[in-house]
Amino acid sequence: MTLSRLTFTQLMPRIYTRLTWVLCFCTIGALVGHAVVGIDASVGTLLHIDGLTLIMALVVTFVSGIVHSFARRYMMGSRHFDRFFDRLFGLTLVVLLLTAADHLVLFVGLWALMGWLLADLIGLIRGWPQAQAAARRARWAFLGGSALLAAALAVLAGQTGAITISGALPRVESLSVGALVGIAGLLTAAAMIQSALIPFHGWLLSSMTAPTPVSAFMHAGLVNAGGLLLARFAPVVAEVPAVMLAVVVLGAISALIAQAWMLVQVDVKRQLGCSTVAQMGFMVLQCGLGYFAAAIAHLILHGFYKAYLFLSSGSVVVMKPPHAETSDAAGLPSLVVTGITAVVGGGVFMWLTGKSFAAPDGGVLLTLVVVLAVLHAARTMLRTTALTSAMRAVAVPLVVLPALVLYALVYNGIAALTATAPMAVDPAGFSVVHGVVGALFVLLYLAFERGWHRGRPRLYTLLLNTSQPAASTVTTHRSEYHAH
């Protein structure tokens, strides 16, 4: 009996891993077929498979396959080994179904089940009080988000008389402004909770008790579900310009504050957690600009990168070469190189994605953020490497600009694959709100570059205190990590 159970326990994770990779390869084939044929498919009123479904399914199965493969060794020897893989594979299947769910009741049910399974994985270690406290906090957050989503879809069904997403979305133009604002507000709140935007970030920053593979899957895929929700119901959110402006502001607040939080963290997983909140804020901001394809592109690239960072977090402490600390990133040659790279990068992004200053819209703000991101990446590269002036003039553009081109190509590819999806809405027009948000991004970038948080103890303390996880989820003694 013992031998039989041992064999079964070792066999199931292998089966789960291979099944996940099979699903990934099947999704690749389906996505290629969709790109060639361009025909959506439906399974009655339950499922509807379109370009967005297949894109998200590929992200989920690829990241899940990586996490399954990694966890087979990482979790080896844990008494929770078999339960971990049962939950992980089950969560993968639930998210796959969620990306294709068309029936409103099915969508809500899968959304709630996704939250329950994720909370269960956060509290995987039953005998660890801090892990259980983190799981309870996440469970209540997801329960609230599911309730808001259920209310939004109940109103949508009642107002449109449709029980499916594909049936309800074409009828949103006939709804009153009050109904649209109410539905969009509930959907946005549910998305903010799932994506841990401020002020709903507490569950994510308190979830560091989760095993590292869970954190990788959570930050790379499940937190991004807020972006999927807004993209799937884009016609509702985009119908009222005031709602779109509110989404931009909410996303910008999370992006700016969480980025400041990240600068004062000393724990690597907490740094990654704050980074995720900031990136989710930027993703939601792009939805508010009407660039849902850009939000999905950001979701994918961030997800892959964040999964890598979590899975490699154990080797984050590296020995820096002696010259790394003295690399000059503020001298005139460095400033010229980074400035030219950022401006050229912004121009390349606008050219590849079809944006223009001649007819300004929300794309101007998106391009500004891209320029700041290129500037930050270039200066970070100069700080951490020792390069001569000649090498800087060549190396920085050669590293940064191809990455930007890749982002633009992924963005264009997603836009093409989802051209017939409901998320293909017109971008928002440029407004004073967009100008103010852009100015705040520039000011905060300059403040971060000058290290204002380090020279102002009160600001540093404020940032550190407001980014703390719930006290009940913090382990304060080394012995509490063991014997679980």
C-alpha cells in the first residue's frame, strides 16, 4: 500500500506536467490556425473561442508548464507535494476555461473558483499560521471581487436580456448612461481587486508565504486576470469617456505609488510584489486609454519576465564587480546616449504602432511612458556595467531598442489577432487628465532618479510603512519556517 501510494504520488505530477505542455502545444496550433483562417468557434452558450481566448490560453499554459516543471524539483520532499500539484493543475484548467467562458454564470463561477484555488495555494502549508492568515486575506479579497463581478453581470444580463458575453456586448449601446456607469464601475472594481491595485493591494503583498512556484504563477498569470476582465468587457468600459478617464487615473495612481514602494524594499520577494502592483497599474492605465491590445501585450511580456524573476529569486544575490558601483551614469556622454536612445525609441514605437502627434489621442501618453521606460532601462544598464564612452554609444541602443521593437511587434500581433474581438475599440482622445497624468510620470521619474526618497527620512518611512503586508502574515522568527 505504501509503495503503491508513493508511486502514484510521484507519477501524478509527471502526468500533470506533460498534460500542461500538451495543452500548450495544442494552443499554439489553434492560435496558428486562427491566424490563418480567422474564424471564431463556440460550444453552445458555454464557451466562445476567439483570438483573445487563444492568446491568453497560450500564456497560461506556457507559464504553467514552466512552473510545473520547476516545481517537480523545488517541491520534492514536501509533505504537501501531491496536494500542491492537484491544486496547480486544477487552477490551470479553471483559468483556461475562464478565458473561453461565454455564459455569464459560468464566467462568474470560474472567476470565484480561480480565487478559491489561488487562496488555497497561498495557504498551502496548513501548520503555518502566517500562511493561513495570508490565505484568509486573499480569500476574502477574491470573494469580494467575485461578488462585484456577479453584480455587474447580473445587471448586464437584466439590462440586455442576454445570458452570454457574446450576446450582451453588442447591445450595450442601447443601455442608459447610468446603467453603463454602474456596470463598468463594478467591473473595474473587480479587476482592481484581482490585479491588486491600490487600495486592494494588501492581499498580494501579504501573500509572500506562498511557495515560490505559486508566486511565479500568480504574478505571471493570475494577477493579470484583471486586464483580461477589462479587455473581455471593453465595449462596456469604453462606452462612457468618464469611466475611461477614471480607469486611467486609478491605474496611474497604482503605477506611481507602487513604483515608489519598490525603491525602499530590502526583501526580494516584496520588491517583486510592489513591482507587480506597479505593472498592473500600468496595464490598467493602457485599458483606460483604449489600447487594450497594448495592455494584453504588456500582460504577456510582464508575465514571462516576472515568472523568471520569481523562479530565479533564490540566486538574486550576486557579486558585483568592483567597478560596477563607480560606473558613471550621470556624465555628459551617458546623458547624451540615454537621451537619444529614449527619443529614438519613442519615435520607433510610434512608427511601428501607427501613432501620431498630428492627431493626438491617448497614444501620446502611452508613448511618453514608453520613452520614460526606455530612459530608465538605459540608465540602469549604465549604472550596472562599466562601459567606455564609445561602447555606451553602441551597446545601449543595441540592447534597448531591439527590446522595444519586440514589444511593438507583439502589440501589433495581438491587435491583428484580436481585430474581430469586442476589445478592438477606438482609443480615447487626449484630454487635460491625460496631460496631468503624463506630467506626474515625468516628475516622479525625475524624483526617483535624483533619489529624493533617500534624502528625506519622513518620505522614506512613509513609503516603507504604507507598503507593509498584514502583520499577521509576517514571520518574525526563523524557527517558524521549519517543521511544516
